[in-house]
Amino acid sequence: MNFACENPAGNADDSGAAQDAIRAQVIDQTKCVVVKVGTRVLTTNEGKLDLARVDLLAAQLARIADSGRHVIMVSSGAVGAGVAKLGLPTRPVGIARLQAVAAIGQADLIKAYEKSLLRHGYQAAQVLLTKSDLRRRSGYLHVRNALNGIHEFGAIAVVNENDSVAVAELKTTFGDNDRLAAHVAGLFNDALLILLTDVHGLYDGHPDNRDSKKIEVVRDLDGDVMSMAEDKNSAVSKGGMEGKLRASRLANSHGHPTIIGPGRQDDVLDRIFAGERVGTLFIPPKRTLRGRRRWIGSAAVVAGSLYLDDGASRAICNQGRSLLAVGIERVEGTFSHGDVVSLIDRNEQEIARGLVNYRSHEISLIAGRSNAEIESILGHRPYENVIHRNNLVLRNLAETDVTEH
């Protein structure tokens, strides 16, 4: 999205009129809405699934869908619903028990959405994902096509991480549903990500502090903003404000605005789409990722690493150049043509990711050599560069996708 009202300088508060104009522009340009609701919002004080809250959310999702927008709900609550259904005193710790409880609770969760959405003329479509589903370009496109198909059939997708099979040790988990929601939003253009939580937005201090003030608009989700996050521990939830800020930064890198808002406010989505100043709005930067580069930067599996000299690092980061063999010092990992690799500078920092034109053993042979030498070494030179600039994504444009626990 392009925000004409944006003032890129800092995070200073706008006038009320300017804030209203920005929010109105966000809503006007939104074609796809991804709403994520957390466990703390969806469960009662007794830890049971809050069916009244599901009803309220479903009614508002239906009203958004009535406007012609593509609506996707990313819903937590499966483990919490399972804990309540089984009468467990606390959330299980072991992976196998957590997976079983999630599977048991997921049935109740989707039934609640189905019942509530049907009252407003919409079917609920259950979609369970793991990180592996988005790692390969083909899987990434299949998920997007499936969600588009659900929308075309007039249904609303209810997405959750497939906790029954997602295992952190195998790197198949997104880490939390905030990150999952950001990845889902990244599948589409002109999307708005809404993260509903148990606080009213991002505050400049602890939300319970009487002197803390809610920040209305954030234009630069930098380290100073991230430092404002203070997670709360919960027996049934993995999320927290820091995770929501990371998800917002990921969505912003895709060009998508994000709103962190009060999930327990009964009419929260209605008020957001009425343009009211609800929650904190995070505006994406002007430089964002699109299409294949979006997948490279945030979802694709990294098959290996190329370690670069200072000249190659500067050429990529500061001059917008492709990666040539002469700038490569060493290769790690075994990968094929077309795989995604990480580019590492001499400070051991990842500076970019990209699709390679040569296999790992070929790059090992030509590393540090000029283009004129490649054909004599390999017997052929199908490409002038190891990674073309169009297939490179700088890490300052995409948040590193590391699973958090």
C-alpha cells in the first residue's frame, strides 16, 4: 500500500486529523484482512473457550466480508480449549501431550466458529499450517491458492498452526500465531493485519502504569520501539507484546499496515473499519518486499551459506549489485541451483538471502575467481552472476525468520 499522508520522519504523534486521514486511507486500500485473536482474548477466566467472544468476532468478520473484502481469521485457543475440555489444571509441558491437547481442543474451536459464522451466512473453513507448508515456493503458492478458493466459495478461513504435527525441534513451527498471521498476510497484496490482544495497543510504558500513554501511530518499528515491549507470562498463551511487534515488523516489510488492538472490546473490528483510532497502527516503510522476493526473505528454507569479502558485501548492501563469484570466500552447506542461501559478511552477520544460479560444489570451485575464469573451471558459464540482484533480499527489508520459544 502507498500512504500519501505518511511523514517518514520519526514516530512523532500526528494531529488528530492526520491520524484519521491515515486510518481512512488504510481501510480504503485494504482488500484482504487477516485478523489474529489470541488465547487470552478467546478464553474465560476459568480457561474455557469464550463462546460469547467467538460470536462477537464472527459477526464482525461477516460484516467485513459483506464489504467484499477477503477475510481470514488466524485463531489461537486450540490448546486452551483442550485444557478446559480435559479438565487439566495447567497447560501440559511435553511436546506429545501438547500436540494431543491441541488436537482435542481444535475440534471445539472450529465448531464454535462454524456455528457463529453460519448465523451470518458464512461457512467456516479450517486451515491448519506448519512452517514447512510455506518453505517451498510451490507450497507457498498452494496455500495462497487454497485461501483464495475458500474466499471465492464465500467462506471464511479459520487458520491455526497445526500444533498436532508442528515441532520446534524440526523447525516446523512458526513459534506463535502472531508470526503465523504475518506470514498469511504476506501471501496477499493490499492486506491489513489486525492483532487482537488483551491490551489496547502499544504503550510508552507498562500498560498498567497510570502514566503510560498509548501510541497511536508508529512509522519506524526500530529498536527503540521494540524496547517498549514487555511480555506477560501466561499459562495458556505463547504470545506477548514483543512477539506482536516482531510480527508487525514482518508484515510491514511486506508492505502491509498492522493494527495491534483490544480484543476484548466487543465492537473492536467494527470500530477499526469505521476509521476510529483503535489500537496502535504500524505504517509500512516505502521500500517493501513483493512477490517472489517476499517469499525469499521471510518464508523460504535456507539451504546453505555464502561467506563474502568486504567488497562484495558493500556492492550488495550499498550499490544494489548482483553477487559475483569473485566476492565469495567460502561455501557452507549442500544445495542446488534455485535454492535459497544466506549471504554472510566478514563480521559473521547475515546481510541478505537469495536464489543461487549454481550448485554448492560449483560455487566452491569458482569462489574468488573472476567471470572470465568460470568457463575454464566448470566447462560452462550459464550465468554471469551467482545470485542476480532481482533474486536478492537484504535483511534490513525482511525480519529474520527465527522460531522463538
